[in-house]
Amino acid sequence: MTIGIIGAGKIGSAFARALARNGISATISNSRGPDTLQDLTEELSPHITAGTIEEAAKADLVLVAVPWSKLPKALVDLPDWAGRIVIDANNPIEGPLFKPAELNGRLSTEVFASLVPGARVVKAFNHLLAHLVSADPHAEGGSRVLFYSGDDAQSKAEVGALISKLGFAGIDLGPISIGGKLAQFPGGPLPVLNLVKFG
């Protein structure tokens, strides 16, 4: 399974570091072009390489972690996702004021899904602080918990398998209508909690 990353900020880079630590290859991209990612790819060589957004978007599984207001521009003009898995690692809020975006009664993942037509969307990697995504998930003696949710059982199973391969204890929160609400930041009760599963 090929992996792409759209967004090289805190979460995108943390995900890339978690992949590299486990010997998993991926293509990471941002809006400014591959040349701006040289320091990161040198750090994470040979597993993480830089590419364009279009190149990253061709992967079998693509994690998207982009500032909320920039999502439409980042995802515009990409081909139909044709059933490929897209991980929504975004939160509808931005610094420096951290004012919540207006969602008009929708969940942020529902809004996100409308920007990736044809994708099987799984919500994950958005609720932990970035340094906890990239850090050793066994640091506290158990396995750090990582929640995920989605409406397609097969895509959730594949994301769950990747989460386990990265060393996390994945917990399926069910469909987006339930899990997306629980893990959404701001508003949900689960974001920022550093939970550890023992046994």
C-alpha cells in the first residue's frame, strides 16, 4: 500500500516521522513545493520523500493535514479519488486566534468529505498533539491510544492496521456521525487526551 501526505505542518510531519520510525515509506507534499521539504526528507531518509500534492494524492492511502481555511485550495482540481482511502487529520480551527470555523451544523469531517469526492474517508490522527503522534507510543509503558472512525468497514480496517503497525492502540469509534463528533476539535470530549492502553 502506497502512502501520501498532503500538508507538512505539525501533524503531517509527525505522521511522517511515525512512518519513518517504523520503516514505512511515504511521499509528503505541501503547497510550496518539494524543494521546501529538503530538511525534513533528509532527516527521514530513505523512507520519506518529497513530492507535489498531485503526486501524494495518487497514493492508495492519503493523510490530509492542512490549515482549515486552506483545505479547499489544497484539494482543488485533484482527480476523483476513486475509492481510495483519505485520512482526515484536520481540525476546524486555526491560529493565532483559534476561533472555530463556521460549520453550519455539520461535522468537520462531513465538510472535508465534500472536498475529496469518491474517497473513503477515515477520521484519525487529529486528536493527539503532534509531538505525541511522532513520539514513541510505548513511552508510558503501555500503548498510546489513537481513535479513528469512518463509514466504510474495509477502509477503517486498513487504517486500524496501519495504526497498530505504528505501535498505537487503535480504537474504532464507529461511524463518522458518532466518532467524528467525539474526536472533533473543538467540541469533542476526546481531543488532546493522552490515553494509554495497558495489557
